[in-house]
Amino acid sequence: MTIQFPDHFFFGTATAAYQIEGAADLDGRKESIWDVFSRVPGAVANGDNGDVACDHYHRYREDVALMADLGMSTYRFSVSWPRVMDGDRINPAGMDFYSRLVDELLEKGIDPWLTLYHWDLPADLPGGWTNRDTAKKFVDYSLAVHDRLGDRVRTWTTLNEPWCSAFLGYGSGEHAPGHKDPVEAFQAAHHLLLAHGWTIQALRQADPEASLGITLNFSPALPATDDPADRDVTRRIDQTFFRIFTEPIFHGAYPSDLLEDAKAYWPADLVQDGDLAAISAPIDVLGVNYYSTSVFRAGEPSWGGPHLLAPDAAYVSRGLPVTDMGWDIDPGGLRDLLVQLQEEYVGPAGAALVITENGSAWAEEPDADGFVDDTDTRLAYLRDHLIACREAIDAGVNLRGYLTWSLIDNFEWSFGYAKKFGIVAMDADLNRVPKASALWYSQVARTHQFG
Ligand code: GBH
């Protein structure tokens, strides 16, 4: 059976600034909350940090050449806010780096897809995302980046996975800044959405032709049984995982059951006049990050996880194969999610869908030449999820492209360098070696089909 993709469908890879750039002190870069968090004992596995990462800051030409060799047509990267801004002032040296990167991509025929925020908030912003003022500062930062790169970058994403920023950063404390305060988590969620909405409005005005959007993470929670208690647990997980973002963005309101269930944590003055109108400013593309689905049942209430409204959620194994992250492998879940998003959200809004991340980590050993044969793991995962994308297109989903996470093994946040998501391996000397999955994916990107 041959799986084919339309000619206009694009294939590429994704990365994020803090995970690959390194050069933490160079050319006037300021500290981000991840620089600070990485120094907290126990916050990141093995005490790892992003000081060097993949040294992409110095090796970007090599990395772009590698992408070109692999036949990639699109590259999704993020800009580091503290690299390009020093408080309210622009840091020209930091901006220059992204300008050189964009030029290099265009020269190799690769379309740059720019994410403005992939979690590396300037460390010196008072209150971080709990402060409404941070959303205002984000707009100024975004316009400064657009001013420098808007003549060449045509696709702009405001935020990557605001769920992680709000609920892992301020709820469970697994991510920077490592706070564990439900009130702060809901404040952060709203202010992130506000930063998104205001920036969409500002960029739309500055650049009406640009394609604008946001990337959300979707890990659908499925009930273990039809028991109302199990269904209610997944409904409450969904509230903060999913609908707290999709409902205001596409339907202009927070769901009433969320406001009810989160009452104890939701400051009365959090949402101000005009906020929801800004948050629901029309977007052109919804980026979908998909890794897995999970099954839950109602268990004993416990505290500590990111699902603030579902402390009683208990994960249930379906006996599916799992990745090195412990995540269930469920390609059918991607197809179902895309169909749901098309029907309930983007379709009526007239926006397109793109997979902005999909992939996973496996424990893997390179051979003597540094080659990683991930045929049965990552390659199989990519193939099965691309089949799911094809099925979604057949079901009428307006899916335009697929970007795999990630180009290269990198700094996997609180897991440090121990978890490897790249289709390209990186050895101890930071040499890049394409894995079997990269060679296969390259053929898919070139031919738009696989057998
Ligand atoms: C993305 O986060 C990030 O955008 C990227 O930077 C990162 O490197 C990559 O994926 C790989 O992790 O949390 O136990 O309920 C993905 C974060 C992972 C959050 C799956 C939701 C669901 C399992 N998502 N997770 S759980």
C-alpha cells in the first residue's frame, strides 16, 4: 500500500531556542527563567542545562545544510526573547543571529516558521506570567522581532504550548519557574492567552499578509470506562489541558464548567473587559503538537500533578507500547484529534491545521560509526503517525503540513540530555549523524509518498 501526500503538503522539523542554541552568555544575551531553573539542585536530570546544548548558535549553517540535504521544506524554530531584548531595549547582536539564520534558510529554499515564545522568558520580568504586564511586554518584543524579520518570515506563531508554561511552570513546578501554586497557574494561563491575542492583533495590523497562529499541545485524556466518575475525571483534565485554550481562542469564552470548577483558584479580576475579544482574534493556522493519548480513571485524590482540577486522576495502562518517555503510542488518537479540531474549532473559524510537533524519545545506542538504527522505534512511529495524518486528510481535515520533533537530539527540559528526540543524533563532540529515521523521512519529504 502506498501512502501519498498532496504536492503542496510540506514536511520539516522543529526545534526551540533554549533546547539547541547554547551560547548562553554571548553577544549580550540575558538570562531566561530556564537558565535560572537549571541551576536549582534537582530541577533538571543530571544537573544539565542549555549553556552549550547543540551549539546551534555557532553551527546553524551546518544545521541548515543538513536540513537541505534531507530535503526538508520547512523549519520551525523559536526566538529567544532574552537574546534579542535587554529590558525594553533591542539587542541588535541577538537579532543579527536570527537574521543570519533566516537568510541561510531562504538561500537553501527552506521556509522559516518562527515561534515567538518557546518557554525561555526573560528572568528579570517581575512576577513572570502571573503579571498582566508581561503580556504587554510580549507584544513589544514580538513587534521588535517582526520589525527585523517580517520582510522574510511569513509564518508567525505566538506561543508554543501555553499549557506547559502555565501548568507545569506554575502548577506542578516541573518546568521553570518551578512554582506550585494553582492561583498563579490560572493567572499565567490567562496572561499567556492575552499575550497571544494582543500579539495577533498587533502583527495583523503590521503585516496583513502574514500567516499567524499559535501552537497548542494536545494529549487527549480518555476515560477508562463509561462510569460517570471516570468520564468526569477526563472532563476535568480536559478543562485545563485543552478547552481553557481552545474555547477562548476559537469561541471567545472560557467554558462555564471550567469557571465553576476553578472558582477557588480564579482571581475575580483576572479577566478584564476586552480580554476575550483580543484572545479570540482570528488566526490563520493552529499548530498541533501531538505525542500521545492517555487513559484515566477516577482514583484517590492526591496532590502534585499538573492537572489541577483532577487531583483524583489515575493513569490506566492500555497495554500499548510506550516510548522512553513512558507515553502510550497511539497514532489513531492523532487522526481522531485532527477530526475533532477540524469539526469543533478550526473549520468553522476558517483556519488551517499543521502538525508542529510529533515524535518521541527512545533509549538508543549508536554503532561504532555513531549511526543510530531507529527503524523499529522512531521510524515506525513517524510512519504510523503520517498514516494517521493521511487518514485525517481523507476524512476532510484541512491539514497542510507535518513537522517532526525534533531535528536533532537536544536539551529535553527537566529530563536534560538523557531523552533523545532527534531524527539526527548528536555525539559527545556535538557531531551530527542522521539516524535511520532521518534517511527514511528524507525520502518521504522528497517524494511525498512511502510504501
Ligand atoms: C513538547 O512538549 C515541547 O514543545 C518540546 O519543547 C519538547 O521537547 C517536546 O514536546 C518533547 O517533550 O504530561 O504526563 O500528562 C510536550 C509536552 C508531553 C505535555 C506529553 C503533555 C502528556 C503526558 N507534553 N504530556 S503528561
